[in-house]
Amino acid sequence: MTADLHDIRDRALHWLRVDDALAKAAGVRADHHAMQETPGRWLLDAQRAIAEPEGLPGRPALPELVTAFQVPARSPHTPAGRAALLHAIAHIEFNAINLALDAVWRFPGMPAGFYADWWRVAAEEALHFSLLVGHLETMGQRYGDYPAHDGLWSMCFKTREDIVGRMALVPRTLEARGLDATPLIQAKLAKAGDHRAVEILDIILRDEVGHVAIGNRWFRHLCDQRGLDAAALYPELVKRYEAPRLRPPFNLDARRAAGFTDEELAWLAQSVG
């Protein structure tokens, strides 16, 4: 491969390995833009298996990673509490950049649209992260100032050898929780008077509907390809990989817009009943 050509899967792994969070976000967005503007400079070798390097994912020394139970309460009704809440969301978005990049490099043999979809997700998550970090800076805080937990990447690691499990349990389970939680968080932030944060979460919610839809699409594609019953398989995967139990209220409109069927939403309601 010449210096003027880049394989998009290699490039995803490159950015996944970068430790600097701001550099990662900026680089992912720049590369995705370049893919749209100069597609002739980008190649896709979808069939090649790539050896996994050590130390994934790349991330900065801070924030300190703790268990979910050790993350302090994040009430938005004080400046410090609001900053901690927004920091927690920024950390989710940083993890989501890594999750999307990991899907691109790790899984060979998928259609070209799979890799294009997850590159788009990575770029949009990078935008979300950048917007949140910028807003935190107006509050005198930086990414890394608060501890955070690693639940999203933990599921990514569990499903590293199972693309069906990955599509089922990361975008359409863990990330879909954001569809439910975001309107509730927005209401609290609006009450606290942080209208810029509400605007940023509007962007995030809009994009996350699309991201969950991508997860739904590729989960069903894989099930159809392998002769699997998607509705029957999903609860098995939840149990196999010990996915977190989802809790109401559920944003049914957003979930329907993201491609969940009535049968799936009925199972969701029953599973928490």
C-alpha cells in the first residue's frame, strides 16, 4: 500500500490505539471527513484478519476507572454535580468512539456498508465527546477530572470473538439505554438552567437513534445470514454475556425509530415486569 492510500480498517485500529482522548476524537473526525471528500485515497480489505495488538483501547491515564458503584452521585442541581454528570456522559461518548472503531478493525468478512456505518458512528461519537468536553471547559473542568466506570468497554471485550453478540449487546442494548435516559437527564439540566447542555444532548439523542438502528440492522443481517431467529436469540445472548438489566421508563418512540419491533418492545416490558 502506498503512502497516499489508507485501508480504513487499519486506520480504525490506529485511532483505537491512540491514548490522547482529544487527539483521538479530532483524528477520527478528520479521517471520516477525508473519506467522504477523497474516497479514492481509501481502501477496504474486508477479508483480512488483523492480529490484535496489546493495550487496547488506547486511553489517557485519567479518568481513574472504578466500579459503577464507586462513581459519585451526579446531581445536576449544583455546578459541581452538573459537571460530574456531564463528565460521565463524556466518558460514555469516549468509550463509544472506541467501540465503533473496534467494530471496524476487528470483524472481517462483512459488507462494505458495515465498515462505513461504524466509521460514521465513530465520527459522530467523536463530535459528541468534543462538544461535551468543550462545555466542561466553560465550567472550569476537563475530561479526566472525575472517576469513571468501564461498563461499555467491558461488554466490548466480552464479545470480542462474537460479532452477533457484539451487535446485539453493545449498540442495541447498552447504547440504547441512552435513548431512555437522555430525555430524563435533559429535563434535569433544563431545570438547572444549563441550556447548552440540553442542546448538546439533543444532538446526541438524534445521532444515537441512528447508531442503535445500525446495530439493529447488522444484528438482523447476521441472524438472517446464519439462519438464526433474532427474537429468540437475543434473550439467550443477554444471559450468556450477563448484560445489565434494563430498567424503565423506556423511550418507546426513539426505540421504534431505531428499528425495534413491537415484539422486541413487548419482551423488553415483560423482562422488567
